[in-house]
Amino acid sequence: MGKPDVLKADASIPVQIDQISLTRPLLPELDALIPYLQDILERRWVTNNGVYVQRLERELQNYLGVKGLATVTNATVGLDLAVRALVGEGEVITTAYSFPATYHVLLNNPKISPVFADIDENFCLDPESVVRHITHKTRAILAVHTYGFPCKVDRLAQIAQEHGLKVIYDAAPAFGVRINGKGIASYGDLSVFSFHATKVFNTVEGGCISLGKPNPELLERIRLMRNFGIVNEHEIALYGINGKMDEVRAAFGLVTLGLVESAIEKRRQVVKRYLSYFEELKDPNLVIREDMYSTGNIHLNYAYFPVLIHPSKGFNRNTVYNLYRREGILVRKYFYPTIVNSPIYNGLYSADSLPNTLYASNNVLCLPVHHEMTGSDCDRIIQTFDRIYRATH
Ligand code: T4K
């Protein structure tokens, strides 16, 4: 008898309805939120730098261990403001292996020319590829701590210093990550976190820009720019946009911030189970960056669990994706497509010089990780993978 044909889509198999979501928002208890909401309504002050926004900024500054911070309405606006406040104009070297927000803020800025460098083995901007793209017009590096894996921050700092460049980190997925006990946002000039519902810490929508070193003038500029650039009610001092966080979301964040550490621990337990499965499988065609998880000096947040699947006959990222989805397990192809393999960019950005970016985009699959996952969810995800794997090996 041959192997069961689990790879063949069979319309008679009902799609499972007890879905396992890629992630789940970290939510406050209603009872914990109500006193804040009552107070906000009684005081009739709901946005524009209210008391809860200010309090959240103080608490985040402590949690992240940074020297100054401004909350924003989301990380996309935060990245836009960070680039405008710090860089102004010129070439910015960045990665195409990211959520479109990262490079769209550069493409949408008429004074900035994005230059794409390739990624390294951790899916982050490769410092040596950055060096190869530096020209006399380069002003900054915009790197992403992809999946919450830290970039090679020391090497990037060295390159920036040698060439007089600014460094901005898109730290959207890296909330709570630490290196040698230092918050990830202590590296670079500015870091931008996302507080979107799908992130480890969330305010429904939201984010913050934080400073790697004290710079009150820069912080003031960012604060002005997130409020239309207006001073003294009528004077426009500089470019600005509506990038403000409101009181309701700040209150939401104040409550969820207290839940973050235990949520990260629950995520760690999920990742531990994945790691032990893949380590036992020991297949060099399945790359899970296990060294990232075991490096003692890096405290991860377990935001995502990417698996790079080197394609082999009958077994590749897309087959695994399709079969998982059919089973109601909502894995994702982060980051596919990217600027180099999506038709909407009209072939403007060639993949030729970005082989690692293209390869990762075509072959990485993210498995579900979140704080509400149970042991049996993990078992189901692992068993499903195993079934597909065994049928083709
Ligand atoms: N830079 C990077 C590197 C980023 O990854 C992102 C955002 C940004 C910048 C920009 O940050 P923001 O401007 O958003 O602050 C999601 C998020 O919307 C996006 O914030 C995030 N990255 C990206 C990686 O993921 P989608 O379109 O893939 O999300 P969606 O709606 O498909 O949800 C994903 C999973 O989460 C699903 O399994 C369902 C579950 N989910 C989602 C929501 C919204 C829930 O269970 N509850 C929910 O409320 O983009």
C-alpha cells in the first residue's frame, strides 16, 4: 500500500471550523478597563496628549529602557515621522523583506530614495550588503528586527559611524526584545514599535517612536510633527501629520502592559514545543534559526515562528500552507509578496541583487504563536506538519 495522499486537496473533506489563528490580540479584562473609561468620559478629554497618553509614555519608557519616547497612532505613521524628523532627504538603505509599511513610507516621501540591500540568515538587513550599497547620497539605514529577531546592531552601528549615517530601526515586531539586558530600542538613533492588535503588546492600533540616546530637541520635533507641526495654535513650524494616540487606546495599553510578560512566557512555551519537534526531525531542509532561541544574551518576545522550507520534490512552503489552511490552521506567508515579486511595482525593483530576499519570500512560512494557544493546539499544528512531511519523505 502506498503512502496516503494527504497532499491532494479533497473537496469532500469539510474545512475544519475550530480554527487556530496565527495570533490573537492581548486583551484587558473589561473590569480593569472600565474605571479608565469612566474617568476619561468624566474628564471630557479624549485625545491630544491627555493624561493617559502621558502616563503610558512614562511606563513604556521604563519598560523599554529608553531615553525618550512619543506614542503615535500606528507604526506606519511612526516610521514616516522618524524618517522625516531624522533624515530629511537623500538615499536610505533598507530591506524589501518586510511588511509593506517599511518601504512604503520611503516610496511615499518625495525627498527620499529607497535603496534595497539584501537580508542575512536571520531575515534581517545584512550589514555587508548595506556596505555595498552606500553612495555619497546615502543618509540613513532603515533596518527591521524581522520577526523580533535582532539585527546585527553592533555591526550596523559601526558602519553608520564610519559613513556618518543615521540608523532607524523598524522594531514593529520586537516589543520586549532585549540584548545583553538592554532594551532593543537602545540601539540606533530611533526605533519604531507597532502596537497593532496582532503584536505582542497592543493598544488596538498604535505605536511609538523611541530614542536610542537622549536628544530632547529631536524628541520635541517628533512630538510637534505628530500634531500637524503646529505651534502656538496657528503657526506651522514644520511638516506634520495627525500621528496622535488617543486616551482610550492609551488606557487599553496601560492595562495590557501589565499582561505582556506573562503573554511572552506563554508564547515561549509554544515555541519550545515547535523547537523540540523540529530538532528531533533534524532535516537540514527545514531552517528554524534555533540558534536565535538559544543565544543566552538575547531575550526574544516569540512574536513569530518562521520556518524556511527549502523546497524538495512534493514538499514546499506552498503545499504546507495550503494543507494547513485546509485544516483550519491559519499559518501565514510573511513576507510574500514583497516589492521584488509583486506585480504592482511593475518590475521597478529587481530581485537580481536580492537573492536572499526573494528566496525567503518564496519559502518562509510562519506558524501560529500566541498567548491563548493550548497544548492541544500545539499538538495539532505539529501533527499536521508531521503528516504532510511523512507523506512526502
Ligand atoms: N513594520 C513591520 C515590520 C510590520 O510588521 C508592520 C505591521 C508595520 C511596520 C506597520 O505597523 P502598523 O502601522 O500596523 O502599526 C498584520 C498587522 O495589521 C500589521 O500591523 C503587521 N505588521 C502585520 C505583520 O500583520 P495582516 O493584514 O497580516 O493582519 P490580519 O488582519 O490578517 O491578522 C493576522 C492574524 O491575526 C489573523 O490570523 C487573525 C488575527 N487577528 C487579527 C486581528 C486584527 C485577530 O485574532 N484579531 C484581530 O483583531 O497585518
